[in-house]
Amino acid sequence: MTTPASAERLPVLLPPGPRAGDAAARFGGRFAAPITYAVFGLLNILVFGLHAHGDATLSFTPEFAKVSVPNLTLAAAATCYVCGVVSIALAVVRLLDVLGTIHLGRVWRRVIVGVVLFLFIIALLAWADGGQTIPFNIVNLLSGTLSDSIPIMLGALTGVICSTSGVINIAIEGQLLLGAFCAAIATSATGSLWLGLLCGALAGSLVGILLALFAIAYRVDQIVLGVVLNTLVLGLTGYLYNALLTGTYSNTLNNPNTFNQLKIPLLGDIPIIGPVLFDGTVFLYITYIVLAGVQIGLTRTRWGLRTRAVGEHPVAADTVGIRVLAYRYRNVIIAGLIAGIGGAYFTIGSVGSFGPDMTSGEGYIALAAMIFGRYTPFGAIGAALLFGFTTQLQSVLSSINVPIQSNLLLLAPYVVTIVVVAGLVGKVRGPRAEGVPFIKS
């Protein structure tokens, strides 16, 4: 029996063997956590401990507080050494877990991550405040962290809703920026802060409509589309700023009022946590409401069940009668409202005026927070607080004249973003249909 010539020319397909790059990636992925913890421990000892002097005093009482808490005084160098030794010990524990000698559950691994970061922060504060005459106020640091994190938290929740629905939202930066711009103009022109907040929310929703239209209806690549929308909003707001908000109209269109601090009675007087959690602007309380609504909505309601079905398996959802495209449209537009509120915070919640590119990449940081938080509302909020903490910390360290150049301190939030997403997140799986256009058969 002869074999046809065409069959003889067919190549023999063998399964691909392991590649050196894949092995190196697996090795790096397995040992990234213990190596990172050890590096933090060495920094605590060799950088902070060896250069710390005197005592560090930590204050837990803000100005004009009704209840005072005693200050905590620590030996700066000894504190840094202890934090370093404990971090290295935790690195060894995590290494034994990687090697299979012991077994740590997911909860304990996350606890170790939190402890190592906490020890690094304590060592940093001990080094920075060592020998200073003015105590380092922890309450002011935490309340500033929560305030700085508001747009990142709202942006991250926007990303959670969109990704859970199956749409990648890279345009969070543009939604924040346009929300800030429209809120400033509306508040300046009408004098109404609430109308400015509404216009900011609608501006974010407008970008959401464009995202939904091109991503869902025309099936444009969602990552490229998000970058294009960000560039469009950046150019548009920059042009309108130069045309409308400078010169003659700067006082009439770019001079909005800002929301005052709103302290909740009794709760705001609780030592330490009261001034942090219950003494802020209306944006802080809106963030609480949005977080509770998204968490409960995605986990306990029919809307949440259908949204997750649309993002995980849209074909199966369509089979049982769920309107996949309608859910995606609706969720992307609603999420845009949330991002627009976060953008309004920049102008009528803190600064009191609009400036070109004033969001400074916080939309991209919100996207990283969503990934670091594993596409969950509380996880995204926790990651956003971490990034907000680095922003506030660099501001405080600049004010007490630590021996680090201000330009390097300004890099801190972005360096933390890269380190966390690249080195500490591990393997994170988003919704299966995220970024995949749905074509109804």
C-alpha cells in the first residue's frame, strides 16, 4: 500500500516541550513573595535602622479633639531592627510554605502580606520621625489617606462593575478628568455644589456611553478604545481650559466652592477612628454608600447574579433569557456615574479649581487597584487605600524634611503600583468573558 505524496509532506506535530523562559517565570512566581518580604526586612535593618537616630513620637490625637490619647514614644533604631527581623522571619515562613514543608492557607498568606507592609511602614515612620521635635500625627495621616483615596476607590469600583459585566474599562482616567472639569464649570456658573456633583457624574456617564457604544455595538478592541477615550478627554479638557477657564472667565467658570467637612455626631468623637471615618466631606459618605451598594448588589441580588453570568458565560446567560447586551450597556453607563463622582472630588471636594491633567494618572491606579483587589469590591477598596496611603505619606514626609528628594517621594505611589501588581498579586483571573465581544447568534 502506497502513501500519497501529499500525506508524506505533512509535518509531524509534536507537543511543545518546556521552555527555559517558562521555567524561569514559574520559579520567579513561586519565590517572588518570600524574596520580597526578605527585601523589606533588609531595608528595615540596613537602610532605616542604621540611619535612625533618637526617639520617634507618634501622636494619635488630632487638633481640637474632645478626647486625647497618650503619645507613643519608640526608640527609632531598635524599632527598625525589630521590624526587619520579624519581616525576615516571615519571609522564611513563606519560603517553607513554597517548598511544601508547611502549609499556609490563603488567609494566612494575606495576613503575612499585611504584617510585612505594616512593619515596613512602622520602620519608615520611626526612621523619619527619629530625633524630630514635633510628634508624627497618625490620625492626620490616616484621615488624609482616606481623603486621597476617594477618587481611586470610586474608580476601582467602576472597574469592578465593568469587568464583572465583561467590559474592560481603561477609560476610568478620562471619566475622572471629565467629571472634574464639568463639576468645576457647573458649580462656578450656578453656585450649586449639588448641581456640580450631578454634572460631574453625568460627564463620567457620557464617557461610559461612548465606551459602551463602541465596545459593545461596534466591537472595537476595548483596551485600545479606552486609551483613545482617555487621550480624547485629555485633549478636549486641555483645549477648553485654555479657551474658557483662563483669563477673563477664570473667576466665573473656574472658581467653584467646595463641600465643607461634615462630622457625624458622637461617632466623630470616637478616639482615633472617629476623625478618620466619620469626619469628612460628603464624598466620603457617598463612597461608603457606593461600596455597600456594589458589594450587596453583586453578591445578594438578582442583578448581581445576572451581571456575573454575563461576564463569565454570556452564551449560557443568553440561553436562559438574560439580555446580555442590555446588561452590559446599563452597567457600563451606571459605572460611569460612579467614576464621574470620583472626578468631581478633585475640584469641588478638595482643590476648588480645575487644572489640566489634574487626575495625574489616578484612573490607571484605580485599574491596578481593581486587579490587586481580585475584581472584588472590598479587595479593590483595600488596594485603593494602599495607594492613597503612599500618596499621603510622601506628602507628609516632604513636610518634615526627610533626607529624600521630593521628586523621588512623588514617584512612591507609582512605584508601589508597579511592585504590587507585578510582584505581589500573583495569578489573578478576571471574568472569563472580560473583553470578549458578545455576538448574539
